[in-house]
Amino acid sequence: MIELVDGPIDAARVLAAVRSGSCGAIVTFDGTVRDHHEGRRVLLLEYHAYRPMAHEMLSEIARDAARRWPDVRLAIVHRLGRLEIGETSVLVAAAAPHRAQAFEAARHAIERIKVDVPIWKKEYYDGGVIWVGDQTGEQAPTPRGSGT
């Protein structure tokens, strides 16, 4: 299961997609919108993506995980659009016969998502808005002559 969705992520559906009788462990990473960033109060976030490329990159991450951990079943769902504090922005579920593989695959997936997938975050604060340049938290440079 690889999806980009515009509404809330159904965690039960994601878990059901990876659950298997051959797997004794399911590890999830549930990325949620927090109420602060770098000392500022966050009001809400918006996620934007170049959908075709983002979906392809998420699929490549899943293929890479399958090569590294052949027994792992992986699901990745990332939400786009407006998200309120506490809502899930990304859910990664990895099921495996043993917990070590599930933890490794889930961590690998989220780390790759944060760096490689063309999804951008717009953060709304008290008194301002910024675009975050990539998912690792680096602020996007302000274009010259933009006046912002």
C-alpha cells in the first residue's frame, strides 16, 4: 500500500494491509503535527506534493525495502493538504516475521521519505507563514526579488 491522501489516514486500514499470518511483528511510525517548531507556536500545516513523482518515490522506497528485507510487508500513506495540530501526516507500517526487521524497515522508510520524496510543508505560525524546504526541516531559501 502506497498512497497520497487528501483526508485523514485510516490507521486500521493501513495495519490491515500489512498484517499477515507469517508476520509476528508490526511496527508503525505515526508522524503527527506538533504545536511548535523552533520556538514558535504552530497553528496548522499544509502539505503539497508533485503527486506523480511523490508516488513514484514512495514506491521506490518500498521496492528498496523489499530488496533489503524480503520478508517485510510495508505500507506508506502520506497526507496532503491542510492538517491541524495532532493529526497524522504520514503513517508507515512494517510487518515482519521478527521485530528487528520490522523496526529497521520502518525506520529506513521514514528516513528516506523525509529526504527523497517531493512533498513540501507550509507552516502557519502566530504572525507568519514559512515554506519548509524539505522534510528534514531545512527552511526553503527565499527567492531573490520575491519581496518576502
